[in-house]
Amino acid sequence: MQNRLDNGLALQILRVIQEHTASGPITGKALALRFQTDLRSITTCIEHLRNLGFRIGASKGKRLGYFHARTIEEILPTIEQRRSQALKILIGNKKMLESKEGQSTIWDEMAERDLQTIQS
């Protein structure tokens, strides 16, 4: 999968992830080995599947990996983690833009709007 999304691979990944639960997730590395591809291709496919609305949870710690989130309680930690990551990016962008002292641009307005959206 070089610089484009492989929908066939994404569907295969989805089928495998749907077999896994929060108590028994599958790692990105295991998926990459199974489909003989790189980890970046796996994460690109998972991001695409999430954007399509598939509830793919991600866990950390001892039970690291991806799983099909069957309840809101299972998907909430993943949503919160992704929201936190987005907020950090927006804050970093805002700080970078503010460091240009008085040089307001469209990027300033976009960063401010996005920050307000995330915080609400």
C-alpha cells in the first residue's frame, strides 16, 4: 500500500479486528505480519475504517492492540485518547502561530476555531 489506501486490505483488517475484544486485542505488529505489510499501512487502514464509522478501539498497557468495541464503555477511552491528541496538536499549532508576534494569518483564525471546537 504505497501512498494510497488499499480498500481490500482495510476490509481484511476489519474482519480480523472484529474477531477481537477489549480483553483480547490484536497488535498492529501482529496485523502487519499477518498481512505482510508495514505498520504504517495498518494504521492508515484503521484510521480510514474509523472515519467510515467502524468502532475500532485501541488499548494500552498489558493488553495492547486493536479490537471491535461492542459498547460505548469500550470505545470511550479511544475517543478520549484521540481527542487529547488532537487538542495537543491544536495547542502546539496555536503556540507556533502566536510566536510570530502580530502576524495574524488565516492559520491563526483556523487554529482558534479548531481549538474552540475541540474544547466544546
